[in-house]
Amino acid sequence: MTTFILSKEQFTQYNARFISTKNLTAGDMLLNNILRNKDIRRGFTPITNPVKLNHGANEWQGFDAARSELRHSLRWARGIESYKTKFGLELTPEMITAIQSALEA
């Protein structure tokens, strides 16, 4: 897991805005897990329905979709800017690299 060093003010601002945001995406939840140094699959449950699994569903389909969403948003300036707008979070290039490596683990 990756540890991010956010100042107390940054964390307080991020946490307050995260809690008050009404339209959180699965990618937002995944980013929150990474920033808090939690297991990145925390909050995601595997598909256990045998019918869905027999018809080709991926066991961790929700998690995989969230990971794909976060990866995609970190590739573009507009996606990175959305985290600043949404959470007041200034993602540095080092943080982006660390988040991307956490997603690969």
C-alpha cells in the first residue's frame, strides 16, 4: 500500500468535502481508500451469484470498473482538475504516479 503525506489542513479539507459530496462515483471511493491507506477493495464486494458468474461476469466487476474509471480520470488534465474542484485536492505528479502504482497492485 502507498502512504500519502497530506498536511493536516489538506486532509481536513479533503475529508470535509468528501463527506459532503452527494454524487460520489466508485472511482471516488477507490481514491479515498488509496488516500487513507486502506485496502483498495474496501467497500467493494465480489459477485457471488452463480448464474451471473456462469454467464461470464467477473467476480470483482464493480472494483474493476472503479479502477478503470480512476485510471482514465488520472490520464487527463480535466479528470485531475475534477478532483480539485470536487474535493479541493491538489494532485501532484508524484501523487498521481503513486496512485497509479497502487492501482496496479
